Amino acid sequence: MSKERKYFGTDGIRGFANKSPMTAEIAMRVGMAAGVAFKRGSHRHRVVIGKDTRLSGYMIENALVAGFTAAGMDVFQLGPVPTPAVAMLTRSLRADIGVMISASHNAYHDNGIKLFGPNGFKLSDEIETEIERLIDEDVTDRLAHNGNIGRATRVDGVHDRYIEFAKRTLPRQMSLEGLRVVVDCANGAAYKVAPSALWELGAEVVSIGVEPNGTNINAECGSTHTAALARKVNEVRADIGIALDGDADRVIIVDEKSKVVDGDQLMALVAQSWKEDDRLTAPGIVATVMSNLGLERFLGDINLSLARTAVGDRYVVDHMRKNGYNVGGEQSGHIVLSDYATTGDGLVAALQVLSVVQTWDKPVSEVCARFEPVPQVLKNVHYTDGEPLNDSKVVASIEEGRQRLANSGRLVIRASGTEPLIRVMGEGDDESLVRSVVDDIAATVRSAAA
């Protein structure tokens, strides 16, 4: 996180629950600040608030409600729903702002606040900077007069609306009948909607990670812990496994052989399928600097380009919007299909994969193996304070690593926007060389961060 940004990271505000910045007090100030920033005109303003299943969601939600109603906004509380459902319902309910309370794939002790504009897209850096300024200001004089304080209402039927939306992303005649699907909902936001949508489309559904208790979200389950899903796929002899994360904006697939399929392969599959169906709005897709070189080579072989952005699905979406792309995403499983959604949607992406499986009538292991990945090595180095990447020894180590890889690979070294980690990633055709380069850089960073 840069020095200029006190609260917002690459994906909203995130931190350890009940510690700054994830306290009830700051959440209330976020509600007041965002409410003030988004009040335009004299109409009755409204905000929709969704959340995942974290215990701290109750605390953060009530604090946000207090802040938004104090600013004069009517609040519509959606309860536990996927992040893409919040984005969709922000537009559908003609809200001025949408809020998702979630720390995505993080453990339950973290939480976060993601904000969406009235168009369902995540906020720009400029608007986030303005909200940050207002959080630390005394906005008392800009709050609602006592007769104009907002009301808070819980919205019924949210799950049904999102399920129907997801189902409509498939052709009307498409059925998943004959497919045995295991879905792991990470004990998170999609624990009700994902199994229901798959069953209503005709699949035989086996569900795991659908018993949230406030503290088991993402705990050895979901898109970042696929071992349980792989075991279940093997146990029930399923055709496919679908792993969502805590807020269901990302997806990882497990094939019938229990092999994990990441976001790069899914983007390759969608790109090829949509190109064949003449559905691509641009001759390529958008991904981040972390996507595998194998994806880039595969796309080149079918005359498509790969545009790379900084890490963070909102940067992918921003590039897609500015340049007319309708497919983008991240290796981690954020797949953005802008024909349908304004943000990553794990369930909708999974349905596109299932659609191709049914159309091609081939096993998932064949359908999803679009390219041979180039060996890629990622190491995360924890740090407590300071900026290790500015250390002269680290800078020299990175430059030496680039020279060693030369034209045979890539290096991406960056600070995480959501955790105190330096991520060191290298890839290239010579795996032993890549591993050596990454190990050396990680060791230097670790020494500088000590």
C-alpha cells in the first residue's frame, strides 16, 4: 500500500477485524464519508450492503449502516451474498453506492470493505482518495438534518434474483443434466446460491463448504485450499469440481482427475470458445503481470493478444472498459466477463466452463488443458514495516536476477496490496534457473525486512 493511501489497498479497505482500519469506528466513518461523497442532488439516496459469513460482518455492517443513515442515505441490507451480486444489485436497485463487507480469500479474522459506484464498478483512485480525506475530516456539518436521516431495510429475495441472473448467462436451451458437480463454497457468501443455481440448471450437485459458522470461512476449503475439493471429486467420481472463495468473486476448477485448473487456463478456454463463436469484442483478453507466459503464447497461436495490467481485478476491469475487451481476469481465478458483470464472478465463470464442457462433449481434463504452463515460482516474504523494495541490496538483487533470466523468462516483484507481503515471482523455460533466481531475491528481501 502506498504512503498516499491510508485506508484503501488494491481491493478496498482490509485488515484484522477490530484493529485499525477494520474497527467499528472507522467503518462508521467510512459510511459517513462515502455517504457525503456520493450525495448528489435532492433525490432520496440509497446504498446496498452485502457481506460474507465472517463473524465480524455483523459489527462492520451495523457500523456502516449507522454511518450511511447519518449521512441521509437509505440502506438496503442484502445479508450474505457474493460480491458480484452486490455489484449487480447496486445497478438493479438504482442505488447510489454499493458495499461488500468481505476480506475475500483471507481467513475469518480479517475483514474488508469494498465499494461500488452506481454503475456497479469499483471506485476509481480519485474517488477513493476523496473518501479517505473525508474519513479523517469532521463531516458533522455535512450530515443529514434529523428529519432526513436514512432508514435501514433488509431486502428479501436477493438469492433468487442472483440465481436467475447467473442462469441467464447461459443459452436458454443449455442444460447441465448428466454432469456430476462438486462445488466448494468456502463456507462463504455463495453457500446457498451456488449449489441452488447448479441444481436448477440440471446438474447433480455435491456441496462442501456450505456450513458457515462465522470462523470457518476459507478454512482449508475454497479456491485457495483445493485439497478437500480434489478429494471429494475423486470420492464421488465427479465430472468437475468448482472452488469459490469467501466472497465468490473468484473460481478455481478441479477436473475429473482431481487436477487443479487455474484462472489462466480458464481465461484461455473462454477466449478460444468466444473467438470461435465470434463473441469477443476485441482481438484478445486482459490479464495481470502474474499470468503465465504460456497463456500469452497460447493466445498468440490463435491470433489473440494478451494485455497485462497491475495486479488487482479493478485494474483489469479498467483496462477492459477503456479498450473494449469483454474477457479478462487473474491467474488466481478472478474471471471478468463484462457481457454479464462489472466484477469477477466465480459462479458465472464456472457456468461458462460447464457450457463448453457440454458443447464440446469432452472431459474437463481435455477441455481445460489449453496450454502447457511455463514453470513459474512464487515466494512470499513477510515484513513488518518499512519498504524493503527500496533497499539498495534488494534493487541490485532484482537487477541481477533480470540479467540472469535475460530473454528466457520474466520477473515480477511487488508488494501485496492486501497483506504485509513482498511477492517474488519468476517464470521461464528453465525451471531450475527460475527457482535459483527467485530464491536469491527472496533471501535478499527477507534480510532487508528483518
